Amino acid sequence: MYAPETQDSGKLTGLHVLAMFVGGFSIIITVNLALAFNAVRTFPGKETESSYVASQHFDADRAAQDALGWNVDTTLGTDVLRLAITDTTGAVVKPTIVSATLGRATTVASDMVPVFAWDGLAWTAPINAGPGNWNLRIEMHAPDGTPFRRRIILRGNQ
């Protein structure tokens, strides 16, 4: 008597191998696409149009800034940003603020432009910054016109 073959449930077939490869590569491709999408979406942008052109003046600009001898003390509170600048003798310096942006390092979504006011000893600005890491990108001019640019890393109150 003839008994038809029964399929062994433990047998690995070509269809099983194909399903494993398709499933595995589908997971890898999905994760890579998700990471690439989020990397592009949260990219804060470029700092300068041409890094080559910016590099041509970098050493001279840094030397001019260092010659000012400024000490920049920045404090980020829960509702105020304080920027105090002194020279090598400890005297208070009141530079002209050209531009300032307070934001996160990884995204421009939280960027804000602080409105500074001089209190006699330092520049202060009311802000609403939460806890975590913040960057203050600031450009100031000395009384003699020397530009002073800094990216100051700050830590918000927890």
C-alpha cells in the first residue's frame, strides 16, 4: 500500500530560508531608513557657507580676540541668561552685542534670540530655557571694533 509523504515540520526548506533573508534585510533597511530620516530632520544646518574661506582668516581673528584678553562668564538660570565680561585687570567690559542665539546643539527647533539689557556689570536677558545642554552662539564687538565670536556651552538648571 502506498503512503503519501508527509511534510516534516522540522525540515528547513528554501521557502523558509527566503523568508528569513527577506525578514532580516527588511528589518535592517527599515532601521537604516529611520535613522537616516531622523539624522536629516534634526540636522541644525551649516555654520558657514565655505569652511575654506572661513579658515583663511581664522588664525588672525583668533589672535585679535585673544589680544583683547576678555574673560567671559556666562550663567544660565531658569529664567535669566547672564553674560559678564572682564579684561585681564578684572575691569568690567561692555562690548556691543551684534548677534546672539541660544539653542540646543542638535536642533534649531528650540533656538531663541535673547534680548540683552545692561545692568551695570553684565548683560542679562530673560529666557525660558529648560534643563539640559544649551549653546550660546554670540558675536560682539569691542570698543575698538574688534569682532569677538564664541560658542559657549551652557548647562540649564535641572
